[in-house]
Amino acid sequence: MSAKVLVIEDNPTNLYLMEYLLTSFGYAVLTAGNGYVGLSIAAREQPDLIICDIQMPVMDGYEFIRQIKEHPQLSTTPVVAITAFAMVDDQQKMLSAGFDNYLSKPIDPRTFKEKMLNFLSINQQHAG
């Protein structure tokens, strides 16, 4: 069974690229344009991994991670932040907020698959 990945991203081009790459790697991909919709999809679908943009309308990534970590069925789901802000302070802020890891934009399609495999192994460690 392929892993289920939820991508939450408000930029249609970035969302399309991640969805395209993840699908080509054989993952089942769910998408949302903001954290509010993403939270609803995550609760319903129980993904193996969530990739979440930080700056979004309606509900940003920080509010999303706060709510996910408080959700009984989702609190151990690995959540990876994706952002154009990748300075050391930004990285620490994301990790301190509860994200398991982060990706910086723009996405590099050549290394994206390996990173996804690493992130999904976090989920296997949480489950095991």
C-alpha cells in the first residue's frame, strides 16, 4: 500500500509540482489550499505525512501545527514545513512550533523523492 501524503499549499504552481512529483513516486496525494481545509482532510483521511506551507490565508502553518499536535489521532503524524524562509532562526522557529522537519522553496525535484522517503521513515519510527 502506498503512503498517503497531504500537501497544504496556497500557491497553485507549488501545489501542482509537489502533487505531480509525489504521484510520480507512487504516493497517494491529498491537497488543500489552506490550513483550515488541510485540518479537515487530515482528520478524515489520516495521512502518513503532511507537508504544510507556512504562509497561507485562512489558517497559516503555525496555527495548523498547533491544532494538529492537539488532535488525538493526528498528534504523531509527521508534519514537514515548506517555506521560502529558511534562515537559521526561521528553521528553529518551525521546529520549536512542532514541525518534524522543513523544506525550503523552491523545491528541487532531483532531491525531493529522497527527502520524502526520509520524512516517511519518521512516521514508521513513530508507529513502531
